[in-house]
Amino acid sequence: MSALRELFAEELSQPVDPRVSAMAKAIAQQHGDVSRAVLFYGSCLRQQQLDGLMLDFYLIVSDYGGAYGKRWLAAANRLIPPNVFYFEHEGLSAKYAVLSETDFTRFCSADAPDLSVIARFSQPSRLAWVADHAARIRIELTVAAAPAALAAITLPMLPEDEAGEPLSLWRRAFEFTYGTELRAERKERPGSIVERDAPFYRKLTKAVLSAESEPDRVSDGEKAWKRYRHRGKRAQVMRLAKASFTFAGGADYIAWKINRHAGTDIQLKPWQRRWPLLAAISLLPRLLRSGAVR
């Protein structure tokens, strides 16, 4: 077992709140026998108080066709992955994204079209539900590939005076990945993510740079990041528009983001809830101006 695989096998198997496990199982059951794994990640990962928060999950399925009763949802997931849904269970709220095993593997690799999934799974996550041992092994291998791919394009960008500092790699990586997404995080946010889990990232640097798993560094890091910046922001706009259909209350979610970041009190009109795509389009300029995304 490689050092990266060993590290993530341990990390993924860490216990979660029983309510998180129950919600993960309920999400899997929502999509039937094609469900292979449910990963729990994000800012709620280490929260003791979950009430009132929005939990984040990824559901991994064997195929999109079997995951939905409606063919257009499967088509949307294939065309612009992932689909994102709102979910409630036993008083908790969550949003979960759906990816096939094939797409999850691709999105965690050097062949990923953008860095959204790579960045998320270069951070700690938990395997909150899994179908069987084979699914567990596949998830471990896939997640372990994400930080290797991220390191390969970040290492060439490190200044010489930071090259020997184990946390600098991930501070820079998350700083760059935030620049490829429509995000409103403060400038210190990438550093705070790393500092919060400093022991994990020290182990991750050691694992990534070990002889058995050191990544092939790209020859032109600046060119690679420029390409991902263009791809990432375009992909997120498309996903945001699609989520207005798949995400229950999608227009309300966009309005909530604007109100949260800009201190406004936007109240949706009936037509905006009736026509969520048009609502998303009408709200997008305010979303950008508010700083909720950039």
C-alpha cells in the first residue's frame, strides 16, 4: 500500500457523528442499488453542533441511469457533472453531489476538467457509508490520487524559500484553486484550512513526496493554472444554472448566499420560484456584485 493510500485509508475510516452516518445511509437508499459510497466533507466535518448547518456529501454511484427515475436527470449528470440536491433527514439539512465511479476517478486525477473535486478531496473527508469492501478500496485509491494531481501542478509554482516547508505546498495549492472557482473566501482562508489540520497536511506532504508516490510535476505550472482558471469558472457558472433545476429551492439558495455575504434581505418573487433557471440568471449579477462568488 502506498503512503498516500495508507494515509487516506486511515483518514476516510475515522468515525463520524451517528446522525451523519444515518443521513449518508438515507442518501444512498434514495438512489437504490447503484449507490456505492457516500463521502462526508467540508466545514461541518469537525463540528459538534450540526443543527442549523448545511452538511456536505458526495454520493458515488455505479451509473447515472440507475440512480434516477427520470432520464433527464441522468443526462444532466453525464453532461455537466455533478448533479446537486438538497436533502433533509432527522432534523438535519444537507446538500449532496452525485458522481459516477468513473467520473469520480477522472475528477480526482490529472485528467480532471477542473479542480473542484481535486481540491475538496485533498482535504480531510470521511467515508460515511459504503456499499462493500470493493467500493471502499476504489474510493481509497481515487481519493489518494487527488492530492498527487494537485501537488504536480503546485510544486513548480513554489518559491525556493518555501520548497522545504511542508505546509507551504498546500497553502499555495488552495490559494491557487480558490482562484479557479467562483468563491468569496477571505484571503486568509487557504492558510486557515491548512493550519486547522496542520498535522494532516504535514503527513500529506511526506506521503506525496515519498519515493513511491511523488507526482510527475508539470513542465509549465503557470500555463496549467491559467487553463484551470478559465475552465473552473466557466464550469461553475454552468453548474450553478443547472442546480436551479436539480437543487430543491435552488433560487432560494442563491438568494441566501447573496443575503449572507452582502447583508441584504432579498425576498424572492413567486415567478422566481416558479421559473428557477430565469431566477438564477436574474440573480447572478447580484451574486457576483455581493462577493458571494467571484
